[in-house]
Amino acid sequence: MSQNIVFLYLNTGGGHKAPAKALSTAFERLHPNESSVHLLNGFSEKMRICRFFFEDGYQLTSNFFEPAYVLFYRLTEHPCMIRFGNYFVQVHGMNHLARFIRQNRITKVVCLHEALILNARRAIDSVDPSIPLITILTDPFTAHGIWFYQKNMELVVFSEKLRNEAVARYGFDPARVHAFPFILNEVYERRYTEGEIRSARARLGIPDGRKVLLVAGGGEGLKGSDRLVANFVRRGSDEILIVVCGRNEILKRLIERIVERSGAANVMVLGFVSFMPDLLNIADCVITKGGASTVMEVLAVGKPVIFSTFIRGQELGNVLYAVHGGAGWLVKKPSMILDKAFELINDPVARADVARNIDRMGIRNGLGDVADFIWRFGSDK
């Protein structure tokens, strides 16, 4: 039986759209003649205020005024604020989703952002309550309470910690909570061979034998990476520093000016890139923040990770996972971050220890398992 599946996301960082795209691609490969998949921003073009508030507001506050984001995060965990927030977005949001479900004859709705869950449930109920709603909780270890507010759905989580929390703290039916490994893009299912690493370095113009530090913070770049670059160029180090700024053009221009003024030839400044697997696999150490997708991708390719920052509440669990696993360090001062990075990349024993610790974590891609669950769910009813 053919299935029409829609994956709902918002552009709040890369951690929601990335797994939606990975699942969509997996379905197109696994069930090319039996499924029709759609990627849909849960806020329509008409919902400019909602898009600005949730998408632009997230980017601005998380990068430039984190206390405001943390305050919003904490306040919206209360049920009364969840109800108010849902009323704020449902005016156009529910009709937008209901219209899409009806017009495309959707048979399953998969939600990958907490702000869309209640609207998705109401939209489904207005069209056909028998259509399954499957929510994928994209934060693997620390989750906002709104993910658990709606109980009439299937909930996919990426850790036993959140499975237990959903049942014990939020009263979820255990039969409706499903734990799988974290979803990664298929390119991270194996590490590059030595030959592939040499080819990737050659494509980027990086000479053999030069150590590579990678600074990346997801789609919006890494907050404070300009200070890291300034400290790096003052040292006059021989290592190669690659800085990925994502869509953050302000940060990119600022770092380019620092590099230009210093005359440093060993700093590569990039915007939004499509070759992150190359960069992660050639890096000897990665400096980043606590976003789930970036953390799991770094660990999947077996590299040590230094956290310069994380969003309190939302990303704490990701940082603790890497640190307690012996593969990550939380260091906030730029000079100390670089001290730790140089220590790691120039110490073969330390790198070998990190590699063993990552292997013990047993990181496995849950993409195939989650795609199979979505495909099979409801087929026996």
C-alpha cells in the first residue's frame, strides 16, 4: 500500500531539518515506488510573525543574547505557557497543515519540532483522526517539556534516559514511546579511509602532514569564534584552522577582516558548506557548541570535541554525554580552548585514548531503524 508521508520542521538551527531531510532521502531510496514524501515548514509563508519569532528569534537570541533564549525556554515549559503559545500559532498554522494534509492525501504525519506538535494534532483531527502522528524528539538527552504535552501520538526518542522520563515524569503510555539510536545522515555511517582523507585534503588545498583544527557551530556558526581566530593568529602556529560560519554573514565578515589584517595564510574562512563530512573527517580536533547533530556527527567520525559554549538546558545533556564518555571537554576561554586543542592534536597517546573511548560509546546510526518504524507503523492495524 502506497504511503504519503509529510515531515514537519522549522528552521531553528539545523537539528530539526537535517533529520527530516535524512529520513526523506532514506524513504526515497528504500521505498521509491511505494511512498511519496514531503518536507514542509510547519509555518506557512503568511505566518511571518511566527517565523520571525521562532526562527529568526532563535538565531538572534542563541547567538547574541542567550539569556533571553534561556528565559523563554524556561518560561514555556509551564503548561499555561504551552497553551498560550499554541493559541498564538494556531490561527493560521492549523489551517495551513490541515490544507496540506487534505490536498496531498497524507497518510502519516512525522513532526520534528516541538512547537508544531499541538497544531499537527489538531490539523489531523480536523481531517482524519485515524492518521498517525509520529513525533521525533530531536534532542537526545535533555528535552523541553512541550515535547511531552500531547499524549495522543507516538514518540520517538534517542536515549533510554528520555524514554524513562517520558513515562515516569510525563505519564506517557510506555507502548507509545520508542527508543532508537540517534539519526545521522548516511554519510556518517562510516569513517573516511586514509585515501579518502588525502583526497579531501587535496580538494581543500591542505598539504599532507599539517594538523587541522575545525571550528564549526551548525548552520549559524559558532558564537565567539572571532575571538578564537584572533587568538590563533597571534600565536603564529603552523596548524591549519578552518572556520565554518554557516549562514552568519556578520561573523564571516568579521573573521575575514581579522585574518586579512593579520596576514595569516593558514586560516580558511567558510560560509554555509555542503561538504561538512569532508571537514569533519580531515579534522584532528573539532571546536564546537553543544548542538545534538554536530556532537553526534563529530563522535561518529571518531574525533575529539571541545565545547566552547552550549545553550543551557537544551544542550547540556549533549555536552555531558561527550565529556563523561571521555571524548569531549568544556573549555570557555579562547586561549585555553586552543591550549587544549594543541595538546590533543600533538599527543598521539591522547588521541588514541579518545578513539578508544568513542568506540566504547558504540555510536550507531538510527536512520534505518527509525525509517523502518515509520514505514511499518499502523500496517498491522
